[in-house]
Amino acid sequence: MNRTMNDTQISLTEREQQVLRLVAAGQTTPQIAGTLCLGVETIRWYRKKLLAKFSASTSAEMVRMAIEMGLLK
């Protein structure tokens, strides 16, 4: 999924999209790990990767940006 925001293109893998949707739904890292049948450390890695892609310092900021970019409905 590609979107632009101020000339910045963000490309998310299917797994990153899944993690982003679950973060936006309010799930904690352990809950996301259980939902996706992955380890907690793996989800932490995905969350850090997502924050970096959005240049966000918090999950709330990342979710807000994703909504503004049309990545979340």
C-alpha cells in the first residue's frame, strides 16, 4: 500500500498493515502477538519499524498520520 504525505511515500507490507490496524484498534503488543500468532519481540520490532516509517514518536501520532493519509478508515 503506497500513499504520499508531503512528498513522502510510505510503503507498508501486508504484515505492517495488519499490525497498524491492530494498534489503531487499541490492542497491546502482547494482544497483537496473540492475534497474529507471533512473538512479542517480533511485534515490538514491527511497531518500531512502523514508527520509523511514519517518522512518529508515539503510536497515537502514527495512527493519526495513517488516518490522514487514508491508510486507515
